[in-house]
Amino acid sequence: MRITIDLENDLISDVLSYTGETKKSPAVARVVEEFIKRQKAKEFGRMMMEGEFDYPSTAEEIQQLDR
């Protein structure tokens, strides 16, 4: 999908520098993908901390099963 966005030159320079890309489109795409991955990981961590996943076994019980 193609979109048009307005970004400050300094921001684009930083994006190019941090990603190592030489072209703007791949650099911006890479930054957006990384942002989404981090947000998903953050959300997963929050869900884990809030106990949204209910596992019937303890970590120790699972480790014993792996032996």
C-alpha cells in the first residue's frame, strides 16, 4: 500500500541512520514494523502480568515433564 506522509527532515535522517537503510520507504516500513512488534510484545507482557492466561501447571511441573 502506498501512502503519503509529512515528516521532519531530522526525523527521516534519524530513521535512515538507525535502520541502516539508504532509501526512505524501506526505512519507514522497517520502523513501523518494529514499532508494531514492540507494541504487541508490550501488550503480551501486560496480559501475562495481569494473569489473563491461566495455566493449570506450575513452571516446576512443566520442567519435570520435559525431563
